[in-house]
Amino acid sequence: MLSYQHAFHAGNHADVVKHLCWMGVLNSLKKKDKPFTLYDSHAGAGTYNLKDDMSAKNQEFLTGISALANVTPSADLLREYLALCNTFMSENCYPGSPAISAAEKRSDDVLHLMELHPAEHSKLEQNIKALRVKNVCVHKRDGYEGLRALTPPKPNRGAILIDPPYERASEYNDVLKGVKDVFKRWQQAQIVVWYPLLSARAGAKHGASEKMLEQLTELGRPCFKAEICIAENEHDAGMYGSGVLVINPPWQLDQQLSCALLEAVKHMGPVASTNLTWLNKDA
């Protein structure tokens, strides 16, 4: 259960779609002066050295953030994302969602970071401390238990990022239950769920993301999905892409994210593609 470490995948195509979306959510929350609270259920280490052994092993960042290194974007969201990443990339690091949240939130906004993996939690504490940002709480706890305990926030504004590793097939049901539990207490929650797109080689997990999306859609909340694919969905492709489901999305996030993704995939390989689809337009 606790073997996954995100450093092996830092800065890959999954991070690009996930972090572009998350920054769009944060931008929307910051349009009002009223403070908000952010929750990251599977926070990881916070920042990742792309030259260390784990990140360098598969070099997945080469088809993700590094492919965008020399891009001068026209899409506002992509420009903001790359500008933030470049402040870390100048030191051969990639910012995980905790670092992005810490950098983008305001001093009165609150950030809760949950990580159960002992080694990842230790790194997360060190990396967040180095950023010197106020109102950031690092928790060594199960993310779903943390969401049950810490929601709803006061004032009632904020967003949740759910980004599990999906190492076990049961984790797809964990996400569904976790989202249901949140909505029992916090109807207004904006929730971003990341998920992998897996070929038939994945066995029992093949099609699990698609089934999870159907079940989450059946909750009846407004939601859309946005995906990046970097390979064809052939039997041995493995994780050929990934996506985010955005529940209770802020106004115009779909347009902003679509523009950013369409521009990004032009630089991410010959077969890279993206799509954004509304699953529930209205509650």
C-alpha cells in the first residue's frame, strides 16, 4: 500500500494535465477576497529533484514538462503554469501540487497536505518548510480520513485535489467513497480527481478509471473530464494517458483548460492529443 513514490513520475504528462487544472481552480478561488481552504489528499514529497536517481530512472518528464521548456505560450493558463514551473526548473526541480498550492495561495488561505507514506511525509515536511509559506498544515494521515475530519472549512470556500497512485484496484472505489463522504458535509466543494488511462496490459485495472468516472457522474454534480494521451491505446501501451475529473468546476475553467491543453500537446509527441468533455452540464 505504501510503496508508491511519485518521484519516478515527476513532471510527466499526468502532472501537466493535473497541475494545469489545479492552477485554474486556484485562479478562480483567488478572484474573491474571501479566504479559502485547499486539501491535497495524496500530497507526495512536494517538490522533486529531476536529477536524482528516482526521477532520472524513467525520465518521464521528457514527454511532460521538459517538452514544454522552450514554449512561448499564448494560452494564459499555460503561461502561468510554465512561469511557476520555471522558478523550480532553474534548480532542476519540479513542483508537485503541494508546492504549486503553496506558491499560488494567499497568506490568509489555508492549505492541508496529507501524506501517509513515511519517507514521502518526511520529504514533504522538509520541502514545505523550505518554501516558508504561512498557513500550511502537513499531516501524516490517510487522505480520506483527513478529508472527513477537516471538512467543511470555515469560511465555506475551497477545493480538494484527490490524486491516489491507484496501485490497488480497490483504490478506485476508495475515491468514489471519499467523494461521497465529502459531499455529505460540504456540498460546495470543488473537487479535482486525477485518474490514469490504462491499456489492456493493466489487467484488472483496465477500464477501472472509466467505470469510476461513470459512478462519480451518477452523483449528479456538474462535472467535466479533461485528458491527455501521449500514446495509442494498444494492448501493451501501459498508461497511455491520464485525465482529471472536475466536480463543481468554476466558471470558464473548461475553456481556459482546453486552450492550455490544446497548445501543450502540440509539443508532447507526434501522437499526443487532448479532449475535454462535459459529463454533467447542470446539477
